[in-house]
Amino acid sequence: MPKHVLIVFGTRPEAIKFAPLIEALSARDEVSVTVCSTGQHRELLTGILRWFKIDVDYDLNIMGNGQSVGETFMKAFTGVSDILGRHDIDMVLVQGDTLTTLAGAQAAYLHGVRLGHIEAGLRTNNLYSPWPEEGNRRVVSALADLHFAPTEVAKANLVKENVALDKIYVTGNTGVDSLLKVVDRLDAEPALRQTLESDYPFLQPDRRLVLVTTHRRENFSEGIDALKAALQRLAHEFSGDVNIVIPVHKNPVVFTSLHRDLEEIENIYLIEPQDYVGFVFLMSRAQLIITDSGGIQEEAPSLGVPTLVIRKDTERSEGLEGFGVSLIPPTTVDIYEAAARVLGSSLPDSRRRSNLNPYGDGQAAKRIAAVLLGDG
């Protein structure tokens, strides 16, 4: 049982998925928890940390203008290594597949510190899709001592790579834990929901909401052009009853491209990146989600919202088996036709939550904590 755990995250999705585990571990007297944020998503982290009441012990602030992928990795690696050199850490925990995850794992390995990998075993089996995430998670799996797989499919992937069975624990995904906590609070606090409703003028009772996100590097050229063309056509053909809302990623490539070609279309709304609570609220109100995000694939089944994943491959295949998630090639025709089919059908009220989510039941963090602390 580790007495001192270092948790390393840097992006908003990592913080969201670590939040319930930080809460579960911090409630126990027999373990000390140190939290390190690399600041890979610095602007997007503030609201998450505040909402989930996460106290960061080390903020590495690694990002700089025009910084390369390699520079980002090296800054994160150096920062985590420095922490490990100054503290007696028994275990490092990393989550997912980001550059921060890879840096934390490499630092732990080189310092001889045991490594736990949250959300282990996801694979597309295409080293360059998504890039660099697929390569990152394969390397982390090779270094990890404990593998917390969200699903049986993820476990099977690890077994194929000769990971020992007694090192793999199927726990569910901690992202579902966080999602359900937010939705429960929205249900319990009508004033909070009403405040959020008033923040978004495009939420009109006679119009359906299509929520769109895009940020992946592999979609920066042809993929984003195909998405824009499909959205332009959808906005025109469903102009009478559909509003398309896009929280625009801060990446300059994404920001410039979307604003150049979509901001003059009347029923397309380009908005600022949303805090987590606001985004969950928008997802719960949507009739359709179009995305290249990994995390949204995991969340949407709990909300009962049809979701089109615009990617060539997905490491989250479970949602494709009758849970309302579809994998759509990033071409204009494919995106348009898939979206038009959903919008042209008679849909149930998407705000009715589903209890069926292949990625988790809201108890993943408790299971992981039990393993780490010798309870399970």
C-alpha cells in the first residue's frame, strides 16, 4: 500500500477524471496525496479545479507560445522529475494518453517509483491515429505497475500485450463518476440550471441544439474542412429549427479556420470554450453531438444523446454497440448524411438520462482507491 502518492495531470480531461479519485484518496488518513498540474491546458483548468475543490501542490506552468510537442514533453518530464527528486514518493498516478501522462510515466520509471495508469488499455491499433495519444498510451502501458482498465475490452487489449492479469483491474471510467456528480447537482439545484439556461441565448424552445467540438491534430487539415462544409449544409437545410453551437478550441489553427468560414452563418454560434459544468449542461440539452473528442464518447451514453464521432478510428469501441455512438469518417458527405439522418428522425427527449453506459457506473474512483489502499 503506497503511503505517499503523486498525482500528475495537465489537461482539463485529466483533471476531470482525476477529481473523484483525489477526493477518494484524500479522505483516507493512511495515504498522503500530492497533486501536480503541468498546466498543459492552463486556461481550461481553473474552473475544474475550483468546481471539484482540487488543491494543486505544484503548478509547473509548462506551456509557451509556439512551443513544439517535444518541448512540451521535456518541460513536463523535467518538472515531474524534480518533484520526485525532492519527495519520498511511493507511487505516481497518471491518467490517459497525453504528453503529461507520458512525461509523468517516464519520470516515475527513471526514478524507480511504482506507476499506476488510470484508463489503461485503450487502443486503436493505429500508431498515428490519434497522434500522439496512441503512442503515448502504449509506452505508458509498458512502464506501468498497475493498470486500471475502464472496460473488459481495454483489459483484453492489455492481455494481448502480455500484461500480467494480476496487474490489471477493471474499474469503469472515472470520467463517468464526475459526469454523474455534475448531472445530479444540476437535477438537485433548479436555480443552478436556470442560471445556466439564461447564459445561452441560443437555447430556444422551438429549436433543436446540435453541439459540435473539434480539436484533434489529425483533423486540422482535410478533417476540419470536411466538418465545416457539412455544418454549412446542415445549417442551411435545417435552418428552421436547428441551432449549431461550437465551443471553439483555442488552438490557432482551429480558431482561425472556424471563424473564417462559419461565423457569418445565422444559426451557427461560435462560442468560447466552456467550463465543465456549462458544457455538461449543453450536452444534456443537445439533440445531437458531433465531436472528435474521446471523453465525450464516454459521457454521451449516460445522457442519452446521439453522438457522431468524426474520426477514422476510435479507442472506445464499446459505445458503438447500441449505445447511441457512431464512428463517422471525416468526410463532408459522411458527416452530413449521418447528421441529417439523426435530425430527420423522431428522437426521444435527449434530456432523459440513460442508466446504460458501457464505460462506467459512477463508482470507478472507489474501486481504484480500494486497490491502491489494499481494500480490494
